[in-house]
Amino acid sequence: QAQLVESGGGLVQPGGSLRLSCVASRFTFSLYVMNWYRQVPGKERELVATITSTGGSTNYADSVKGRFTISRDNAKYAVYLQMNSLKPEDTAVYYCNALLNTLNYWGRGTLVTVSS
């Protein structure tokens, strides 16, 4: 059974930074596009950032462009989300997602709270 485990969430003040990590296991990580999503209770899950299987291309939601950076290390089976200049509206549960054609895996999420 494929597994994704997120970590790195927590409480941070506005303007601060956090780095989320997601470690994968039990599937061929280097073949998969990796995504970070976030969800606020009562709202739909939002795609935040995407990185291709080789890491050669990335894409971001307009709301985080210039503040968040997605990266991956295929040797470590890991994907990261560096979040800078955090705002209260970034508060959400952040989920790691692996996608390859019809194969679609999710982690359980890590909570990020941006508050003073």
C-alpha cells in the first residue's frame, strides 16, 4: 500500500516561514507528479503547488506565487514545500498528493496555523 507522510506543520506568526516535508514509500516515487493541496474546513481542497516527476517544472496557485516553493528529492523519496511570508489566510491542513495517470495517493495532512 502506497504511503505518504507529511510533517512540518505548526503554529507560526504572520510573516514567518515553515517548511513542509512529505516522505513517500511503497511506490516508485520518481515516476509521479507531486502536488501540495490545502483545505480549510467547509471549503474545497485547493491545489497549491505542483512539481513534475523530474523536478524540471513547477506550478503554483496565484495566491502563493512568489512566497511558496515546491521541490523534491527523488533519491530520498521526498517532496517539500517551503512557505515564506505566511499570511493568516494560509491557515489550512496541507496534503501531499502523488499522481500518475489513474494512480492517485494522498497523505493524511499536516496542520498549518498562521496567527499572532
